Amino acid sequence: MAQNSVFAATFKVMKMFQRVRRQVETRSLPDELNTKLVKPLGTMFKSSHSMEMDKLDDDMRSGIDRLLEVTNRCKKKPFDDATRSEIDKIHEVAIRMKSLMQGNVLEKGAIKSESDKLVELMNRLKSLRKGSKKDISYLTNLPGASERLHIFNADLEKPDSFDAAIAGCIAVFHVAHPIDFGNKETEEMITEKSVKGMLGILKACVDSKTVKRVVYTSSASTVMFSNERKVDVLDESLWSDVDYIRDVNLFGGSSYYISKTITERAAIEFAEKNSLDLVTVLPTWIHGPFICSGLPGSVSSSLSTIIGNEKQIRYYPNNLVHIDDVASAHIFLFEYPEAKGRYICSAVEITTDKLKEFLSERYPEFQIPSADSLTDAEVKFVSLSSKKLSDTGFKYKYGLEEMFDGAIECCKEKGLL
């Protein structure tokens, strides 16, 4: 085997990631590149490093296969020319490496050394990503954005940074909440950040003297979780039990559900003490089309039967609402004079059997798992009432067809399906 050629190709991969690293510093890599290329490669090479030496050859071969798979997906994404060029080069080197490795034995010491270097590069890339600037072109490119959209720099960890954005406003829609499904931060850290940010924003609303009403995006998860339920249908009068959530360690990040519940309670308490008109919206699983480059978490979960996300399939949502209906509900509740308190926002409730039937009939091109695989005896789904919102006169415009059609079309347009 021409070992020097393999080592040279491996070295080129490392050098390319060094250039990608420099690009992070100067241009900021899109989030999609980080999730689809950098993170999988980091995992791949870390796995190669930890493998027993007699398994290293096979691991490297499968690693190169994964490299080709990831770069193939990334080649379909709408990256800038410089990023696309780097991806193309990495893909070409991977093809050459795959060819050189067919049926041959690699010199393990040199490959292990290169793997160590690549692991280090992946870690440095990950560190640099934290400080990179987000791509918001999907907002600034919206029709009329140049005249009607004003963007302010703000940070939930610096509540005063919202003062400029709130000054002079009559309505404030607070839709931000820290999410850490990877459990990199503790529940306490996320909750403190969320509550501190919320209270700072509400204080700025009070101080502005112009804000008439605040509409806060909470979550149906703030009513769903308790071991003491004595009703079949849940409504806004109920609250999730954070101790119960801690005990069962719910999939998707218990810290999110806990911090969301505690933050909404804190917001309501502050509003009552300061005579601030606050309305909270509690959406169920939000589904439908999206404008961002990556796949939103709730859409990913809703499409888990189609995209093959096995971890989320067993927690498949049975209460869904279209993103446009959620946005309309926020505006409606700001304008509705008698709006008060909490409002569950949920358009569709469907059983697992009916959902399986719907998906199979409407999208025969996809292999939909059986209804049995969509359920888990340990997961208890609940029924949620949106009667309070409906009683105001609000009408939902979209059903399952529009939710799934819109999401699938967006995924295809962005190369995610």
C-alpha cells in the first residue's frame, strides 16, 4: 500500500479544517454546517481515537464513509462560495482516501497521531463556534424587511440590552427562551438565565410607560407534567410539577420544561405586582413551514417518522399547531381587549393509529413506521383543551395537511429530505 499517500491525504483533511477554522474566525460558519459536518466529524474522529488498535482500520474506513455521507449532504446546502469550496475539497480528499484504503492495512501509529490532531481541531472549532455571529439573512431577506424590520443586539443574560428595542413600543412579544437539549448547562443555570432575562424585559416594559400589553410565548409543557392528574383533559388552570419532571427525567431536556414552568410563574407574579398587562400563550407541538436554514427542533420531532429520528419517534406528539396559527394567536391576543391570563394554543389532537394512517396515505413515498413503534408504554400522552382561546373568537386556519405539507416542502427545498 502507498502509505505515504494515505498520510498525505489525512494531512490534507487536517489542513482543510484549519482553513475552515480560520473561516469561522472571519466569516462565521452557518449553523447548518456545524451540525451537519463539524459535529459528526468530531464524533467520528474521537471514536477513532478511542477504538482498540486492532479495530482502528475498520473504524477509519467507516469514518471515511461517514465523511463522504456528510459532505454529500452539505454539498446540497445553500452555503457561501468560500464554505462550499472547502466542503468540495474535503469531499475530494475523502474519495481519494476511500480508494487508497480499499483492502489495505494502515500504519496505526501514524493514523492515531492524525486522529489526535483532528480531535483537537474539532474541539477548537467547537469553542470558536460559541463566539461566532449568527446568520440572520433569512430575516433580513424577508419582503419589506429593509423598511419594516429593525434589528437590535440583545442578550437574555443582559436584560438592560433590551431597553432600546422596547422604548416607545405599545406591544412586546417575548418569544425567546434558552434551550439546551444537550444538557451542557445545569437546570439552575438555564432557569436563572431565563428568569433574569424575563424579569429584566418586563421591568423595561414597565419603565417604558408606553407598553400596553406583553404577550409571552410559554409552552403547553407548563401544564402537561404531573403524577397527580385527576382529569382527562388539561387546561390553563393546571401547572406542571417540576419535582415530578426532575424525577422522571423527561426526554428532550427536563431543564427546558422546568425552566419554562418557573419562568412563566415568575412572569405572572411580576406582572401582578407591577400592574403590567401580561398574556401568556401555551403552544403545543409547533409544526409547519420554516424560514431558517436549519431544521427547527419541534419540526424535527413532528417529522421524526419521516426523517427516521428513532430517539424521538417513541415520544411522538399527538397535539400539534401550525406555526402561522401560533403567530396569529399572539397578535390576536394582543389586540383582543378582554384577553387575560394563560391560553393553550393547540389546533389538532390525533391518536397514533390515525396519524399513522394519515401519513401513510398522504405520503406513500415515505416508509412510515408501524403504529406500535410510535408508542411507548412509559410515555403518557395527554389531551389539552384550547377552549379558552377558541371562546375569544380566534379561529385556527390550518390542519395536519398544511402542517406536514409545508414542513416537508421546506425540507426538500433546503436539502434536508
